[in-house]
Amino acid sequence: MSVALKRTFEDELTLNEVVALYPDIPRLVIIKTDVQRRGIHYTERALSVVEPDIHLVNDPKISELFGSRDGVKKPLPASLLLRDGTSILVSSTPLEENPYLVDLVDGRLALVDDGEFIEYVEFWRKPRFYDLKTSSGIPMRQIFSARPQRLSIVQSSYCHFWTNHKGCRFCDINNNNKKRNEDEKTQPRIKPQDISETIREALKEPGRFTGICLTGGSVLAGNGLFDKEVDLYIETLQAIGENFATKKFPSQLISSAFNQKQLERLYKETGLMSYTSDLEVLNEEKFNWICPGKADNVGYQEWKQRLIQSVDIFGKGHVATGIVGGVELAKPYGFISEDEALRSTLDEAESLAEKGVTTIFVVWTPRPGSDFHDQHNASLDYYVRLASGLHQLRVKYGLTVDFDDYRRCGNHPDSDLARLI
Amino acid sequence: MAIQLSSELKVLLNDRKVYKALATVDEAGIPDVVLKHSIFTAEDGRIHYLELLESSRTNHNLVRAIWFDGTVSIAVTGPDKQRFQIKGRPVEVHITGPLFEKHYVEVRQSLGDVELSGVWVIEPLEVIDENISFRRKEEDLNRPYFRHLDRLAKTPQK
């Protein structure tokens, strides 16, 4: 097929050049990073081997927070798995953006770039509960989504920061949610019993899951800021917890920056084991520009302080902040050079690591429904240096990130490297 | 390049009563050798190893091997003085999916409340017959200087 490319990457180091430049970083993790950076396109041959009864296929009714890079909702394979167990969370990308191809090579699924074989891959597999309904008739796949070893629930796919047009500029959550609501009838709020029943079914599949992740858009309502959001998470976590013999169960909450009282409630009243609150960009000036809602309602320094305080409650190795790697280079107010951006980001990440907060990143993928939809993400070289730098900070400060690693998440090149810690 | 294991070696590897030792190396080249029952051959001739602990040294070393093209070694000793060493390369690890879940269930039925971190797939590259009489004959033939003279001396007449 012939497509006019909008991006050629000719002025950047190639995958093979980056692999050669960083012999201490595994080629498979560099491949994952580049695939996330550039996106993928499934060939018809690759799609011919999708078996919806076996493989995890995107379903518009499933509450994924963010949209795809091509803005199209299609029943495509959810994501990919490499032979070392590394997940590649990636969505379908327009061909003119020059993505990797997922094709068949010698009858097996493979990543291909410009005719060159890169690696064999596999599709994720569907858990059994996806075909079941709760006693109230709701398809369980609409309550929890699955990754190779993780269950995820989206508490709210509406972010209140967007109400005053102050949503994070890289994010498409509300536009994606709005589009879904246009496409599908709005789903009612999930009831605790439906949550509990779905978890009960998921646990019937031995060896299928190692962790549960809760997340959603920020909810500003309540007596105090985020009180309503905390109440919703407590209700959900308690419903999940009904199914476990132990009070605590491997779990991650990715939420707004809660105050100490709210965090103590979460820890004491539920089985939650870890807490993540995303600063998104580790620089106060860029944060104020890129995340105006977070800046107005909490502020950069206070957000940091709340993360640090949460270490006293959840413990070292159980608290993280997420950043959108590369968004600090967004135009027009981002860093001009990758070197400067990297230095600033890692310095700030170190100030958090010293206090027990670990930093993880996702590869920024400009999506159609976001303010930054027409921008480009950073170079592969940048992402590899960022992954390595964040990993080295964990080594230096003795921080584990087991709740958000290759298996319990799979979306962070830096925490993929934590398999060696 | 991958090789095929002999039928004799496959039988030994699949016998739970046979001792098998898995040797890996860490980042500094320090070896780590552990006795393992959970090593066996698959239908395709490759070796499967069930790793029960995600945080074990062996698992870390296997991750390092699959990432940086490293190799491992498996020593096997049989009831009839068989001694083999297999050099191999970890090429896959199943942390999810049907193969993983099958072994997850089986290993828990067999060992009780244990974890399964992954099913490692090791491609055999070389097999060395370590039986001492075989190795001595081989050395006598190929390296005739490597022997003490008294072994060659005439037996004193009585």
C-alpha cells in the first residue's frame, strides 16, 4: 500500500542504532518503547488470525479511559505480548504516521518495520468472565477489563478538571467518554454487588491475575475536595475485598492527590496496597501550563507533598507518581532540548525518590481528542534514556515498584526494567 | 543453533526422581546453581523450567539471559551413572496464557500453596556426555599427553 507519510523519523536514530547505543538496556524493552512511540497498524493477514472467542478484542462498551490514536473504535486486538512476557500497550495508528506493522511472518504474528522482521508477538487472551453477566444483567466485561495478568476498573470516565476547560492538554478522557456515550447508551454507575460478583468470577480462573488496578477521572465533588472520589473508591475496594480471605490484596489506585485524612481512610477501610497519583510532568512551570486543572485545584508543590505524605501511610515501595514521558517537550512552552528535559525530569524524580516516591512514565501518544493532538512525541533515544534514568533512581534509593511492573501493569518501559531489582 | 535431545536424555529429564541442576550467572558473572525437579522436555524438544519465585536469583538471571542473549547450563545425573550437561538459551517465558495456567494448576496440585512465576522455554544448544569413563576415554584418545606416567607403567611382575 502507498501512503504519504507525515512523519519519517529520518532525523532520528533508528531502532537498531538505539539498541547498539545502549547495550545495557534490553532490545525487547527498546522495541516495546518504540512500538508504543510510533504505534501499530494491523494488516489484513494479522487480523485474519484473530479469534474473538480466544483473544482480547477491543469493545467500545468497555470503559477504557483513553481513545485510540486513529480515533476509530473498531474491534481490534487489545494489545500485544513479547516472548519475554513484556506487554506492549498500543493502539491502532494511522498509516501516514508511519507505525509498525503487525503482520504474519512464517505463519506467526510479528512486528515488521519497512519490510524488516522485528520480533514475534502474541495477542492478549480473553478471560472467561468476559462472556458472563452479573446477576443484575450487566456484562462483566463492562465492569472490569483485563490485561495478561491484571484486572482494571474505571471508576469514572469523566474528569471534572475538564468542566472549566482545564483538563490536561495531552489527555482525551472526556472527549473519548463523550464519543462513547454518543456511540453507546450511557451505562449506569456500577454497583458494588456487580463489582464483587465480577471479581468472584475472575478469581475462578487459576493463575490468570496478579493484581487489580482502580482508576478514573478526577471527581472534585464532596464536602472537601475529592471527598466524593475517595468515597467511590472505598466503596469499590470494599466490594472487591469481599472476595479475599486476607484484608490486603495486591492492588493499585491511580487517582487524584488526596489529603492525609483521605489517604488514611483508603488504607484503613480497604484492602488497598499501593497508591499512585500522577503529576504528569515533573516541572512546576510546565505542569501549570499542561495540567491547569491540577494546578488550580491542588498545585504542583502540594501535589508533591501529598505523595510524600502517602509514603508514611502506604510505605516505601508502595507509592508512585506517573508522568507522560515526552509531553514536557510539547510546543510551544515545553523544553526546547531533550537533554534539558531529561535532566530536569530526572532531577525532580530524584527529589521524590529520596522521599520514597517512585516515578514511572508512559510514552506520550498524541491522541485525536486531546489539545496536543497535532504534536509529535519524543525520540526513541530520549525514551530509552528516561527509562534507564528512572530505573537507576529505583536502584539507587532501593525502591521497588512491584505493584506497577511488567506483569501487574505492562505500560511503563522503566518499570519493565525492574524485573532485575 | 538449536539441537535435538536424545531419547535417553529426554527420559532422564522427564523423570522426577532424577537430579537436575540449573546453572545461571548474574550480572557480575557469579554463578548460581540450584537443584530443580521442575525441569522437563516439551513435545517440540525444547526444555521447560517452572520458576516458582518471581524474585529468585535464578529468575533474575534468566531474565538477564533472555534480554542479553545469555546461556544457561543444566546438569543431569541418572540412576545408571549417566551424566549429561546441556547448554541452552532461554528464548521465551510464559507468564500468562494456556501453558502457564496449565502448569499453575498442576504445580499447585503437586506442591500445595505455591506460586508459579513463569514457564521458561530453553532451547538446547549443546549436550556434553559427562560420564567419567566416557570422558576419560575421550581425553585419552584426543589429548594423549594429559595423563600421569604411572598409569602407563608396566605392571610389576610378581
